[in-house]
Amino acid sequence: MKVDILASGSGGNVIAVRSSGNTILVDVGIAKTKIEKRLLEVGIIPGSIDAILITHAHSDHVKGLPLANKYHIPVFATEGEWKSIKGVSEELQNIIVGNMLVSVFDVTPFKVHHDAFEPIGYSIVDKVGDKVSICLDTGKVDSEMIETMKYSNFFIIESNHEPAMLEHCNYPNSVKARILSDIGHLSNKQTGDALAKLVKGMGEKIYLTHLSSSNNMPELAKLTTIRALNKKGLKAGTHYEIEVF
């Protein structure tokens, strides 16, 4: 399995997952032309994509959906999120209804906590048993999410903000409250605590994503997770790899 983060953050999110010559995208939150360019940069022909999986219908996750119509790519989302998704040809629309086989990938959706109709994350397993878990916008990580994401080779998870920075930023109080709520976004500590429950030190790859450009710093996000895993005796570069996007 090969994973490429093509875009991450409030400006847009796109993840490519490849295995055995097959490719699926999770979210397409930047313009179609930018997605095409970034796909080609990592060696993926846009017309070869087998499916697009959507976590939720906020614009930074669905902006590039015209890609689906251009290349006739099936799109999968929950019934709730289809209420907000516009412009996808009817014959390409598919409703996620529990565990599904999408192309060659065994896809298990899991409920996340965000201010959308029916947002989800995904655990995706290929034919040889490699597993990637993708948990983007969520205000908390519960036990069911942990259970679904266990035993992954790749963890792609948001590490959105540092609460002290958020407290002192110029956002309206209503926006701060939303971000900090259980249907907002994960803080660095929440992410580190979740990964401490998940990472076993078997060479897993951790990708921290969806960082706030105003209320976080890449090195701070990374160090918070490293410290959480240090408490378990796990060392970056020895027991796992970590990268920030």
C-alpha cells in the first residue's frame, strides 16, 4: 500500500491510496485542475482512479468533485452527506452503508464527531492486509473509533490546534467554541492521546494533517504526539515514523 497526502488543511484535503495497481481518493477538497496536477506529480493518471470516498460535505473536502464527472469516477458518501453534495452525476452516486468492497479495497466507515450531517472516517484494507485509517475532522476520538482504527499500518489523523494559541487568536468567541467542542476539531493533545492508544511500535507511519495555519505549528503538533508515545516507550524513527502535513 502507498499513501500520498496531496492536500491538507482548511484550504483543502485530498488523500490518494494505492495498492495492486488500483487507486482511490479520500476527499477532493481542492480545485479539479490542482488535483489533476498533483496526481500526475506522484505518478497517478487521473483517469485511472477507481473511486472517491468522501468523509463529509464541507467545501474543503468536496470542492474538486467535478473530477468525478470528468473521469466518470464513482463517489461514495453517507446518505446524510449526500444532502449537501451537489453536481455529481446520478449514476456516480453511491451511499456508504457499512463495510463495503470498493475496487480492491475493504472499506470500513466509522462515525466521527463534527458539525456535518453524517460525517465519517475510513479504515481501508488492501488485498495483502495493509491497513490505513483516516480520521480527519472530529471533535473527539471515542472507543468505537479506536477499535476500528486498531492495527493500522498508516494513521492519517488531524492535529488541528493548540488550545492556548486558539484562546489568544482573533477568532470570534463563537468560532473558538465550535473548534473546541466535541463536534469541532482535535487539539494536539487529543491527537497524541488517541495515537498512544493505537500505535504498537511495529513501524507504523503517522501522518498529522489538517493543522490550523493560525493556531498551530507543525513542530508543536509533532512534538506533542512524540511525547505521548514516549510515555509508552515508543521512539520516533525506531518504532514508528511521523510526518506533518
